[in-house]
Amino acid sequence: MFTYDQIFANKKNILFVMAHPDDILVYYAALVNKLVKDKKNIYVLTVSNGARGSQKNIISEEELAKKRLDEEIAALKFLGVPKENAHSLNYKDGELESNYKLIGEVTKLIRKYKTDVVCTHEPTGIYLETYKKDGFFVQHRDHRKVAEAVVDSAYPFSRDRSFFPEHAKEGIEPHTVYDIVLTDEAKYNF
Ligand SMILES: [Zn+2]
């Protein structure tokens, strides 16, 4: 386990890549708050529009997606992250895959922002134990798929020029990420 200073003290550009519009706040609100106070450059990429993330579905998917993305932007603004630093790929909720297309999209932002540290979900666990005694939960599929693509994007795809050479034609050069931070999702599933 590393401390905040060990990971972030000498770093400047931090990119968060999350599956759904509320994930940045559920998992990383306190970290974003601290990073903003420490004058780091914060960028956020939300992969899905979150249109199906309701158990009741009393409004349309379009309305729910807009509401969730608007709420995310407002919450990030409250934390001190400007709207222009928040991006959405608008993928359909529940249909995320870790594939070459998504790796390319994440890689492009890692390179564009010269990302020192990339933060995302936990990619490996499917059936995870919570801190609660005898408690288990299923890790959301979208979280796993996004996290896998992000880890691959950070290494080696962002570093190596042979991957996605079209980025360089737009002036976006290969870049090496120093650290990857993953969520401890068990902490949030009591
Ligand atoms: Zn989520």
C-alpha cells in the first residue's frame, strides 16, 4: 500500500477513467478534492452514459443519461474540475468491452494530457468479498471491462509509437504513465 505522497507528490497530470457518470464521485471524490487543493491538473473520462443505471426506469434512457451526465459535470465543478476537463464517450450502459477501439480512445487522452497517473476501477475481481463479515458482491461488468482497457492503455499502448500512429499525425505524441491507481471496490459494497 502506497501513501498519497508516494504516488502523487511529484506528479502533475492525473486522468480518471470511469465506467459510469457517478463512479468518479462514489470512488474518488475525496481524492479529487485533495488533488485539486494540491493544484494538480485533473481530467475525467466517463465511458458509458449510464442510461440504464436505474432499478425503476421511470424516465427514458435518454433522460436518465442526460441527468446523470449533467449531475457528474455539476459535482466535478463543485470539486473544482472545470467542464472542459470532463469527457464522455457516451457508450451504451452495460455494453462496454475491453477492446482495441476503447484502448485507442483511452490511449489518446493519456497521451494528449501527458498523464502521470491514471485512476480507474479494479479490473480483476468478479466475485469479491466485502469488509462486512460473510459479505460478497459481484463486481459490475462495465467496471471490470473499463479497468482492463485502461490498464492496457497505460501500458504499453500509450508508450509505444507503433500503437495508434494516427495520434502523432494530430500532434499527440506517445507518453509513459508512471502509476496506475485502482479502486478498492470492496470498501464501497457493505
Ligand atoms: Zn459504475
